[in-house]
Amino acid sequence: MHAILQELNYAFGNAIGMTFLEPKAFISLLIRFVINFAVVAVIARCFYYPQSRRRDYMFIFIIMSMSIFMLVSLMGGGAMKTGAALGLFAIFGIIRYRTEPIPIREMTYLFMLVATSVINAMGRAEYHRGQDYWEGFGIVTLLFANVVFIAIAALFEKSRLLNEHCSKYIKYDNVNLVQPEKRAELKADLEKRTGLKIIAIEVGAIDFLRDSVLIRIFDDEEEDKGSTIQNLERMPRQR
């Protein structure tokens, strides 16, 4: 079998400048691909999506992560791989996402998944016979790094470590109730209109000409936690 494979590699190399199959390189790529896809899919689907319900961003996270993984895996030179990955991330950020502000939560997830893919793509070792040592890191180290990424996402998304209140901006139409001595009335009116249990209120810009004021309210509504729309102050542009 080994002799047949050598003959096929030699024939393909002479014909098209590419070998037929490099078993060690292919198995290494396949294992790292499976690990990377599993980790990226778990983080995007199990931790990001349940909080935001944004399928478009989840699609972007998975596709971009796997694309960068394949690109970095099949490029030569460690410095070139890292530079190419970071360069692609910067190019996509400037060209594609400059038309729409990306929430900081989504940008953080994107950067983390790109970092995960780069680590998995570069996670291999080479043996130097002359010095008798391995350069790189093994599969246990690679698995540990991936478990760390999953644990971080689980810690901050699923646990009560960061029990942050939800916030919403409201354009309120009764300027008279923003006076400090009438905050109890303001809170009661807002709770009646929104149906939310309001924890705190912040008063912003006041427009006496239109009899309106910008108010930020804080609540503990579980369904709104992690939402990317809750802090928007205006309607997003339709596509």
C-alpha cells in the first residue's frame, strides 16, 4: 500500500505538480478540523445564540472561523499564517462591517472564534531528528486551549457571575415627571406602560419644544438579556 501511494504521489507530482495524498498531513488536518468545528459550533450555537437569537451573526461566526482555519492550515510559515489571519480579520472588519455598527458583544465573539481557529490551525508539531526534540504543541495542549475557550463562554453566559441588568432607551413624552421629587410617579408610569419591573432610571436629554425626554431604564427581564437591540436609540436601517 505504501509503495502504491508513493507511485501515485510521484505520478501526480510529475503531471500536475501536486501529490495525491500525504497521510500524516491529511489526518492532522482532519483531526484539527473536527475539533475546531465542534468548538466553534458549540460556542456559537449553545452560548451565543440562546442569548441573542441572531442567526445571521451565528452564521458569520461559523463560516468565517472555518474559512480562516482552512486558510491558515494550508499556508506555509508560522508568521505568515498569523499575519494572514489577523489581516483577513481586519479587512473584513473594515470593508464589510463599516456600513453597520457591530455590537461589542458580537465583535468579542468574532475575535474569540477567530483566535480559536488560528490556534487550531497552527496546532501541530514537527520532529527535528538532529536535535531530537519536537517543535510545536501536542493534541492535549490543543484540547486544553479549546476547553478554555468553551469554559470562558459558559462562565459568562450561563452562570450568575455577571448578573447584569438589561437597559432600554425610551423617548418619554411627559417632561414634567422627570423632576427629582416626582421620580416615583415617573417609575410608576413607565412600569404601567412597559409592563416591566424597573430597577433604576436615568434621565438624559430634554426637548422642551417637543415635550420629550430621553430616558434609560434598567430591568431584569430574562428574555431581553444578551439582546443586541435593547440599547439601540433609533430604528435600524432596513435592507
